[in-house]
Amino acid sequence: MDLIYKFGMFIPLAIVVWMKYSEFRLARHGRLREEYRFAREFLTDLMSPAGMHPFVRRKGYQAIAGDTRLSAAEIEYLLNLDDGARALKDYVLGRKYYSGSRNPDRSLGYAL
């Protein structure tokens, strides 16, 4: 009897977990679509002959990168590399390991 009760409690739990997993997968696709739309609109505005205010330009690049610590020049450089999206993602994720200061022996410092 106890086994039937435990099994009966497991079924609703498994259904809820499956529903949340499916919802998460669908939300990820929606997020990617929204990111694509934003990037397309931003880059179209950036290339327009009217130009763009430097503040809006910086905020747009930071929104694409998902990090406000990066400058617009850094993001623009990374996006112009061969695989710009991956370069930007790797740079953002790896930035915390780079201290950015030079040691007295002129070598770059890394936080390990």
C-alpha cells in the first residue's frame, strides 16, 4: 500500500518537472528570437546615415554583450572578428579571470 502511495506521488511530480522543462526550452527559443530582433534593429540604426548618439550606441552594444563593464569599442572590435558572437561570449565569460593590470616585469596579470 505504501508503495502505491509513493508511486502516486511521483507521477504528478514527474509531470510538473516535464512541463517546466518544456517551458524552459520554449522560453530559450523566444529569447534567442528577441535577441536577434534587437541586434538587427540596433545594427540597422547604427549603419543609418543619420548616425547615433554616443550614449545610445554604448548602451546598445552593452545590451548585445549583456555586460555593462565593456566599452563600445571593445564590443565593436569583438563583433568584427571572424566568429564575433563567440568571441564576444568568450570575452565576457573570461573577463573575470583577467586582472587588466601589468606586472612590473611587463607581463599581463591573470587572476587564478
